[in-house]
Amino acid sequence: MKLLLLAGTAEARRLARALAGMEGISAIASLAGATSDPAPLALPTRTGGFGGGKVQAAWMREQGIDAVLDATHPFASRIKARTARIARALGLPCLHLIRPPWRAGPGDDWREVESTAETPAHIPPGATVLLATGRGTLADFAPLAGQGRRLISRQIEVPDAPFPWPGGEYLAARPPFSLDDEIALFQRLKVDWLVAKNAGGAGARAKLDAARALRLPVLLLARPAPPEGEVVESVEAALDWVKRL
Ligand SMILES: NC(=O)c1ccc[n+]([C@@H]2O[C@H](COP(=O)([O-])OP(=O)(O)OC[C@H]3O[C@@H](n4cnc5c(N)ncnc54)[C@H](OP(=O)(O)O)[C@@H]3O)[C@@H](O)[C@H]2O)c1
């Protein structure tokens, strides 16, 4: 059986390792090519966007894909929805692995918003804001720019272009980040507010623990709606699904 693994997360790397050693499965991984130097996967890997749904569907047919395991990031909603549609049209089994969101605990000061348009209502003028939301979404924070807010956008690879608004800056940094590193960074930058996606998982959690330790408020972007179809929350459940195919 030939499986397509849509990758781009730590979970996908774990799945690739497990699938590489699984009898009766030939799997190919796909990366969007969002970063120039991604951690290697234990499977043959194609890299780069497909160039749209039609091309993806044609590629899947040509490759003789029998099933799709989507382990992309919880906020990668376009590729998830599109892949679900393609799998349905081709009559292929398709599973989405979406790790559980983070939940606030004692000592956390989190506000969850559905959209970046809501951010200025929460974050006061003049605040120093660390946008730990990755690349691709910075333009969405235009409503937050101005009013003396200092916006710092942390990204793995920062663009060559200048920061889109006055008084803001890029910060190039490659995860993982430890709790101590995050605390030191927030103190050095004099961060007043942290903005993050509710990505869930352990890998990106340290920033929230640092915010709790420093009693900083956090604005969390809520999860996009899940795709239609079967969803599991763990690598183990996804591997069980593969074994049942
Ligand atoms: N969104 C995040 O916060 C985040 C965080 C960490 C990692 N990532 C990873 O980065 C990638 C892009 O995320 P996104 O939020 O930009 O996704 P998205 O909005 O759902 O998809 C945007 C486009 O990226 C391409 N794409 C996405 N995942 C792909 C994959 N695994 N293989 C081939 N093409 C893929 C497709 O391009 P075409 O239309 O050209 O086919 C898709 O239309 C994903 O693989 C995701 O797992 C995302």
C-alpha cells in the first residue's frame, strides 16, 4: 500500500520514522518547503507546494497513492481541507492528525481571539508585543500596528524586506526554545504581551510557560475549524489507523 504523509510538524517526523520500518507500507512524505533547511524525514520526500488542488490530485493519481495521512500543522487549514476533498473525490482513506490545543492552567493569563482583527481591543497602545506566530501571518497584524506599539515578529527565516510598519522589527530564531531562553528573551526585549497561535504540543510550549513565570498576558489565536473527515490527536492513534487499513 502506498501512503502519502503530509508533513511539516514534529508529529510528521515521528510518523515518518515509524512508517519507514512498517512492513507492507511504502510511504512518501510531502513538505511545503516553508523553511529552507527542514529537519530531515526518514522517508522519501517531495518538497514544495503542489501548485494547487488539481495538480495535487493528478500527482496523487500518478504516484498510485492509496491512502493519505495528513500530519500538517493545526493551523495549516487550506492544505487539510483541500486534501480531504481530493481524497474523497478519489475514494481514498484519509486521516488528519491534529494535536490537542493548549488549555490555560493556574497562573496563566490568556485571552483567546478568533481573528487578528480583535487584537487591538486587548493589547493597549505603547505595549511591546512579541508575535510568536511564525511567517505568513504578519500582514494579518496590521490592525495592531501604530499607537506606539512595538511589534517584534519572531520567525525562523526573516524576510529581506524591511519590517512592514514603523517601530517594529524581525527577530530571527530557530526553535526549539527552552524555558530559560524564553524568559531571558522576554526580559531582554521587555515584552509586555505575547501573541501566539494555539498550536498545542510540547515543542512550542516554553513561551507560554515563560509568560506564566513572568506573569505576562498572552493573546492566543484560536484554532481554525477542523477539516471534514476522520481526525485523531496522537501519533499512536494515527499509526493504529495505518495498521487497520
Ligand atoms: N501554519 C502554521 O502555523 C505552521 C507552523 C509550523 C509548520 N507549518 C507547516 O508549514 C506548511 C505550510 O503551512 P501553511 O499554514 O502555509 O499551510 P496552508 O495554508 O494550509 O497551505 C498553504 C499552501 O502550502 C502548500 N502546502 C502546505 N502543506 C503542504 C505539504 N505538506 N506538502 C506540499 N504542499 C503543502 C500548498 O501549496 P499549493 O497550493 O501550491 O499546493 C498549500 O496550498 C505545512 O506543511 C505546515 O505543516 C505551519
